[in-house]
Amino acid sequence: MAKKIFSGIQNNLLQNILSEVNDYFGDTFDWKKRLGKGGSGQVYLAENKGGRKIAVKIYREQNRCEQEKSDLESLRKKCTVKIPDVYFTSTVSGTDILAMEYIDGVNAWKNIRIYLAPKEKRKAFAESVAKGVYSILAVRESKFGDPKGELYDEWTDYYFPRAEKILEGMKEYSGKFAYRRIYRLMLFLWERRETIFAEKPPYSAFIHGDLCPMNMLADPRKMELKAFIDPFDAFYADPEYELFQLFCQSGDFLGLYEEYKTLFPVSVNVDKKCYFYAIFAEAEYFLSTGRMLWAVLLPLLTKKRRFIGKL
């Protein structure tokens, strides 16, 4: 096994995982390459001699694979865009894994061809993304909150305590130079929450949880959307909650957020709400993982005036 492909994971663990895959399919697979890595784990490609390909996600944390399996299966029922099919989940040598359908594509953040494509082709891609996102968000749910926990009739009854907990968590870092500006911005937004959230969401929607360009697979040549992947703690939310992902990473350049607003109805304060959601979501990710995604957060800080205006 090439160490450059499998760095960070012990070879004996990879062999044990491969044996689990072979036993499940009654076939012999070999590792080919690492497809990607993120906050929750790494994904590898396994292939048999007949050319069948399987994507295997290896998790950093325990007890995450069943959650992702549930999220993927729920999203498959709602979304018009392809969502990977789950084959099985297991725990191998204390490590959780999820074996799923392999979809050949490049994530929209790293697909250089999209950046170089004519404006009309980028717009067509943005339109396909917006329609796919809306297909999920248009499915109405009855309550707000975590499917595994308590559900609420009002969005703010669920979200405000969650946001307040994030704010309190970041307060511990407010004395450090790198995080001081973030905390002050969060406090500024929190103090204006009643204005920002004056309009109630029209209904509850089951959101993906991490629908950023990195988790949108595109055809590397045709620049067509192929699939949405890697949901993260999906829950019942304001249908506009996840729209901030569309202006993060390469989303702004691709025009994903603006295309969505052009095609589908949004609330009066959608920009302000999405900015609030974005800042607090990045802080929540930092508090839960210890990793601050500066490549996402720093561009967000420069967009304050654009989204917040003169609050």
C-alpha cells in the first residue's frame, strides 16, 4: 500500500476494513486512492478486478456512521439530485466505516474547469444546484429541531438556545487575538437577533447540514452537477438555514446563492439570516472539532457589510 495515499491511517486497519468489504460483497477489492478528507473522516476508493468501485468512509469519531447513513437515506427520498446509496456500516477495530455507492466526479470547489468555463455554463451549473437544493428544502416537515431529540413548533425556540450556547462557547476564546473579532461579530449579531429573525419561517425543512461546494460533485468535463454527498448532522430547520453554504468556498464565484434567490422565493431578511447562520455555524464547527476553517471564515468576515448592511 502506498503510504502517500493512506497517510494517517495504519495499514493493518486498512487491511481489516478491506477484509470487511470483501466479506460483505463476497468479492476481492483493492484500495486505489483516497478520494477526499474532511472534518468527520476520510473517504477511499476500493475496486475489484471487474471494475466495480466502492467508496468507503473511515470516521475520526465513533457513532457518526449510523447518523450519516440515516441522513443519506432520508435525503435520497427528497432530493432530485443523486445522493449516494449506502451499502453497509460497520465498526472495524474500534473504527466506524460506511461503504457506499461511488459516484465519479470532482467537487465543485476543486473543479478548475468550472472556474474557466464561460459565464453561461457557470450559470447553468448554478441553476442545477439551486434546483437540487430547493428539491430538498421544498419538502415540508411538521417540527423544528434534531430528529434524535426534542422537536419544537417554533424555529427560534430551538435555534436561539443552540446559538446562545455557541456564543457562550466562543466567549472562552474572546481574549485570544485570533478569535476576538469573531466573538465580537457574533455578539453584535446576537444582540440584533429579534430584528434579524422578525419574520417566522413559513415551514420546517430537513436540511443536508453541510451542502457547500465541496460536497457537490460535478462532471469534470461537462460541468454538470452529478450528486450531493456528505451530509452532516441533518436536522429540521428554517428552509433558509443552509443557504449560506451557497456563498461559501467557491459558491460566490459560481453565483449559487444569487441564482437560488432569483429562482425561488426568499424572506425579506434572507441575507441577514444567512450571514448570522454562517458565522455561528463556523463557530459551532470550531467548538466541536477544535479546527477553525479560516479559508471559509476569513472571506465571510469581509462580506459583513454586503449581508448585514446598516443594522
